[in-house]
Amino acid sequence: MSLQERYMLKVEGLTVSFDGFKAVDDLSFYVEPNECRVIIGPNGAGKTTVLDLICGRTRATDGSVKFKDHELLKMREDQIVHAGVGRKFQTPSVYEDLTVFENLEISYPSGYSVFGALAFVRSPNVQHRIAEIAETIFLEDLLDEKAAFLSHGQKQWLEIGMLLIQDPELLMLDEPVAGMSVAERKKTAELLNRIIQDRSVIVIEHDMGFVADIATRVNVLHQGKMLSEGSMAHVQADPKVIEVYLGH
């Protein structure tokens, strides 16, 4: 197996400077298929900036980000989405006046282009896919409920479903359990463990209990650099991590 076949995502020497300040500094890591990679670190460590660089929202100063055979740093945000990379931001952005069903339907990939949207038909295939996703995200009994009436956690799940229906091979989530109840956090861990059966996921998170429930590997960032990498047990025992992060 070649390195490219082994790794879904290859981040090498990734750097971005803002007025001379390196928010991300020569960062390298590799994500395998069916892996949940969690990025942790103190506030200001560069975690969200890493996701912004991968999805094209922020332009890198240097380095390479390869998703399968695509160099993402040369692509626009919409091209990166079409290549198979989905990104969820920290605050849920669902269409509150639409039902759960309609939110999922509007995210179905046939509507990507103007012609696709005009020709879009609510076919049995579309309905089956929506039902499938709704079950995955624990909302199968709420398909006719307006998104405005969902709990915070349910809105987060709906937005994850809106990404899943586009079938990305890499999903990136920024603090998906922030503001959730304990029960919702447990169900979200269950959801992510389902999702990585057929795709890779990168998660930014502060909740260490949640990280322990989901992480295949953990990256610890500090001042834009990689401080430690490995299993949750490995990084928790790393003296450098204890000093700058977990010890506080």
C-alpha cells in the first residue's frame, strides 16, 4: 500500500502568518481512512485555524494539504467541498423555518448547481436517503418538526446530517458538543463512532471525557506547533502536555 492510499489526508509543513505572527507553524500530521483525529490545545493554539486552512477559508503561507490526490491549498472552498471535504462550524447553522426533512433535502447534492436545483425531484431515492440520515442522527421521529423547535444538541446533529447527506469522505467538526447536555454528549460520541465506519473525521474539542470516547488519535497544539501526538493515554501522560494544557 502506498503512502497516498494509506492516508486520507496529508498535512505537511502547514504554516500561516498574520502580520508576522505564525498562527500555525510548520504543522504536519496524517489522517488515515476511518479515523477520528481529535485536535486539542489551549485557546489560541491554532486549532480552528488548521480547519480553516484545510477547507480553504484561510490561505496558507506555506506547506501542503493533500486530500487523496488533491492539493487543497490550490483549490477554492467550493471545490474542496466537491472533492469530498465537509466542514461544520462551532455554531449550528440550520434553516430554522424549515423542517428537519426540508433541511436535509435542501442539502442533497443534486441541488449543487442551478440546473440541479431546477431539476431536483423528491424521488424515492432522495426520501430513502433522508430517512437513512435522519435515523443516523437520532432525528427519525422529528422529520416534520421545524428546526427552530429542536434542542441545541439536536440542531448540532441536524447540521452533521446536512453534511453527511453530501457523503463527504472527510468530515471536520469544530467543538460539536459545546453547550450540550451530558446525555447529548454521549449520543454524539455514539454518532461519531458510527460515522467513522465509512469516512474520516477531524474534531476540535475541549471536553476530555468526550475526546476519550471518540478519538483514534489525538494531536495537541500549542502556539501553532505540534506539542504531542498519539493515543489519548499517550498524550495525557506526556509531561509537556501536562505542563502547558491538561495541568491547568
